[in-house]
Amino acid sequence: MKRLLIVAVAVTAFALAGTAAAALVPGVYDPGNTGCPKASFANGVLHLEKNCATSTNAAAGADITGFEGQTFTSASFTLASTSQCQGGSPRFNVVTTTGLFFLGCNNVTPTINANGTATYTFSAQTIAAGGNQVPFPTGTIQSIQIVLDVQGKADLSDITVNGQLQTPTPVSKDDCKNGGWKTFTNPAFKNQGDCVSFVATGGKNAPNG
């Protein structure tokens, strides 16, 4: 029960960190200001760390926005290796109109790629093949998060929801500064001003990149 409570709180914290215009927003839940959880995105990889005991009330993760009101059909991510799958973490937390659904890396059988990475796909079929350890999300989506709440690190790439690849977009003007605008690919920007304009208008000013 304590573990579930921590997860539920973390879901709320990540949700508050995002914006409607963003697709993937890395963030941490750290009410004790421990500094142990870290989340960042670079070169197509979402890097998550929890450098403290699993029992510590903290987590690293990311909001995935833009799917509110849709029906969940599938999701996936690729880990640098199977050793980064520790129990049910990292996982997708899917909040719908019918409840909270946990889709952990241990709930499906991964596909091992030629380069040693492991792809975890969550669909009705793969969850059934994994023994139906967890229920498949029903209802319509209210929020989705990726969460790492056990001690360790995870490098996630090729993150998809309902078949759509998820990459970060800027959520503040600071994200655009010091060359930050160059790191975004969906959307891409022509220059810093283009990026700042996108943020200032909540995405209404389409980028020119």
C-alpha cells in the first residue's frame, strides 16, 4: 500500500510539471529535496536516475501529454539493456476515466535488438502473452507518465504512445536559450527567437524550422 501511495503522488507531481503544448516533459518528484532523482533528455534518450534507496519517497520520470480523451491502444520504450528493467520500473502510469494502470517492463517479454537494447511493447496482446499480470487500460486517457521509482538508472529511447514517437518540446523560454533550441526536433526551430515565440504563444505560433 505504501508503494502504491508513493506512485500515485508521483503521478500528480509529474502532471503538474507539464503543459498542454508539450509532448514529453522530463521531471522529478522529490518532496524531501534529496536531489537523488534526475531526469533529462538528449540525443533521443530519456535518462532517468534514482540515486537513493528504493524506499525513499522520490522518483524520476516524464509527462507524456496530448493524448487526453483518447483511448489507449499501445505504448513502448527501448532500454539500453534488460538489466535496466528492475521489477516494474521503469513503467508507464496510465490514468484514465476508469482508474490508474501500471504497465511495467516486467509485465511483457522484451524484444532483444541486434545492438543489445531491449524493446518493451505494451498492448492487449503482449500483456496477455505475459500472463495478464496487470490489466490493460480501459476508458479514456487523462494523463500518462513514465516513472522510475527504484534505485538505479534507465536509458529509454523510441518512446511511443498509440504508435506516435514521443520527443520533448520547449516549455519555457529558458529551454530555448544557450543553444537549447537546436536540441528540439519535433518541432524543430530556425533560431532561438523562433523557439521563444513558440513557447510564448503556447504553441500557436508554428515554428519555422
